[in-house]
Amino acid sequence: MFRIFVALKERTWMNKDNNFGRLLLLLLIAFSICLGLYYLPDQLFGMKIKKVDLFSDLRVKPESLYMDSLRMQLEQPDTIGMVSGTVHDSILKTTGIDSVALALRDSLYTIMYADKGADSLGTRIEDYSVGHIGLKRFFAALRNSRQAGRPVRVAFLGDSFIEGDILVADFRSGMQRLFGGRGVGFVPVTSVAAKFRPTIEQKAEGWTTWSMLTDRHHRYTLSGMTFEPKGKRSSISVKTTERYPELKTVSSLKFLYERNSCTRMELVCNGTQDTIREILEPTSGITQYEQTGTFTEAFFNFADAEGLQALGVALEDDSGVIVDNYSLRGNSGMILSRLDSTRCRELNKIRPYALVVLQYGLNIVSDSVLEYGWYVKRMEETVRHVRVCFPDADILMLGVSDRSRQVNGIFETMPAVLALLHAQRQVARRSGIAFWNVFGAMGGENSMVRFVENNWASKDYTHLSFRGGKEIASALLKAILLEKEFYDEADKVAR
């Protein structure tokens, strides 16, 4: 604007015939054009438009005020409120830890984590349970797995953020390197990620997929999906990969189903000519068929399968650590309150989980929402229901990851991310469970921009690539091992 004004002024002095009214008219036209450019839509003909704002240097953006408030909210200490005597007694009874030991753990926790505020860097697990025993059963299972003679099972629940085994694959590999175990664990009959999941080669034909996101007639457990045969024959083909050393071979091959009358199954393992023929056990509850040996691939063929309702297959060892990926694209997490508790307890008998990880949030974050009190209430109910479904499992909630939006051509963290992160931490605090800050582990505000620049995330500035998943998995593993040090030290003090 200033250059236009100077140019017009010079021309006025050079040509005295030009009158001042013509100058004002030109200025008014230029101002009107700039004002019109400001009111252009964000997109025009599919192209993003950068707005012209004459007063951008003077304007105080509401978003900046929101961000300042949200930052202060996240920096406030998250202290645990007093619990009633009944709740306290219940904790003592269920954990076997006396009051003195709980007090000692509280003191040790404060010493080891000198700051009392929330962890902004994702370097540690934030344990909001009384006495900081939120992962006690999980670590005890790791410590006693050899004597128990069964694997330590982890259920990793999430949305498209972990789809295709992103993040989970590297977390699983890290846990199996440290604590033993092989195999990818549970694999649904099929999924939208089947073609690009690098930890298993799978193919399925002749199935109808039902999802708890769109269906209310079936009873669902952790995978949120169930499968019914269509036509005369249905098949499942799975093959191990060498993406990670722990996935090459397994000693146990399982087929999981939850309803059956008289299905005939043919099974070919490792590409041999030998065919195993079985009539599956009739059932109205979750059941598994198992073969043991050394496996790299399997082909299941089903006939006379009317009435069969399948969940999937599992390739694993019966020792070490098994991490099942239960990703469901579009899942907000709140839908877990609809899990069928009877079905879940049936699953828990077959696959008893020591830890349930909840990774959700991306399907909740919205530019138009900065208040998530409603979400806190809904997720508290969800956590309570998961506890009912899997009473022997500890729960670890992961905070939402960074997500960027474009403002005036620049990508920056959505304010809603900070608001939801605070809400998720409140869910963990009120529910008395463990929490881990993914947003902080990524690097905090605008970290998604760095992830995209490093090819650690996709151009939607929302989802990780496998390389980015590896970074987050490494940080999560370090945080869990650090927490395990606290538990080991606390056990020594208790003795």
C-alpha cells in the first residue's frame, strides 16, 4: 500500500493536471481490492488461498490467546485427589500392598521424579494410581513369565494412527528382544490395512465383515470386528515376513472363532502337501483351534460354514511377550464402552492380557472444539468398562499426537490438540491409571512439521509413517523401562 501511495504521489507532482480526487479514487480502488482479497475463501477451485490482511500486524489472533491459555493448563501440576477410605481399603485388598508400602512408594515416586507437574516431554509414564501401582501386574507378569509358563500379553487398541502395525510393530519387536517371544500375535480375518501391513502377509476370500462402528446387532470384543462366511467356501491365508527377526517363525498357530455349528476346516501349513482336516468344535462362545510346531505360513479353507462367526488367526510363541494390534480406523475410543463384557471375559480366558494400551484422539480433535469436558466423562466410563471386561489387566492411556493445520500457508499445531491432551490426562488422573504423553515425545508444538520434513509422517500432517512410528515406539519403550526401574527399586525398599 505504501509503495502504491508513493508512486501515485510522484505522478501527481509530475503532472499537475491530475487532480486530488483522481488520486483518492485510485487509493479507494486499491483498498477495495485488498479488502476483497481478505474475504476470499480458504480454497478456490481446489487451490488453497493465502489471505491478504492489511491489519495483520495489528490484529491479535484469538488462536494465540487460546494457545497461551492451553499451554498454562498443560503446565499445571496434575495432583491426585484424596480417595475415600472404602476405595483405599479396596486398593489394599486387591493389590496385597499395605498402607506403609503405599506411603513408601509415594515418597520414592516423588524422589525419582523430582518435579510434581505433568511430564511435557514424554520421557516417563505418568502414574495416577494410588501408590503408583498402575502397572504393577504388567511388570510382575514380565518378571514371572518363565515361572508362569505362559506369555505376557499386551492388547494395543487404537485407530488409524497404528493401522498396518505402525508404531506397534517396533514396540513389539523391542519388547520381544528384551523379554523374549516371537510372532505378530492376533491378526483379524481381514482389514483395510491387510495389503500394506508389512509384519504379516494375509489374504482372505469369501467373508462378510461386520464392524462395531456401523453395526449394533453383533456382540464385539477388542478387535471391534467379526466375520461371517458368504457362499459355499471361505478361506484365510497367512504368511510370516522377515521385517523383524522375531517374526520369521512361530511355534503356535491358532484360529479364533466365536460361534460354530458344524464347520469343516482344511489346514495346510508351510506350503506342504499334507492337509489337516478337522470338524471345528461347536460353540456359542469364543474358542480357539491350535496347532503347535514350527510355522511360517498357513492356509485355512472352510466348508459347511453356515453359522460360523470368525475373529482371526494368531501366530506366536507360548512364551515371552505377545503384542496384539487391535486397530480400527475411525474409532474414537468411546465406542469401547459397547464391548460385550461376556465376550471379553471369554477372550480373556484364552488370551489373558496383562496390559491394555489405549491410543485414541485423532478422531476427536476438531478445530471447532476446544472444550472436552464431555469427552472426559465418556472416556471415564470407557475405562471403567474396559476394567470390567479385563479385570486382571493394567491400563495405559496414550495422549493424542501432534496434528497440524495450515494457517496463512504455514502448518502449525491445532489448538484442539493441547485441549484434548489436557482432557486425556484428566481421564487418566480421575480413573487412576497410567498415562504417556505422545505429543511431548514427538517434541511438542509443531513437531508434526518436523516429522513430515523427515518423512516420518504423511503429508496430511496427522498420520505417522513406519519410520515415525519407530521413533515413537522407541520413546514409549524407554518410558516403560524407566518406570520398570521405579518398580524394581520400590520392591527392594518394600523388602
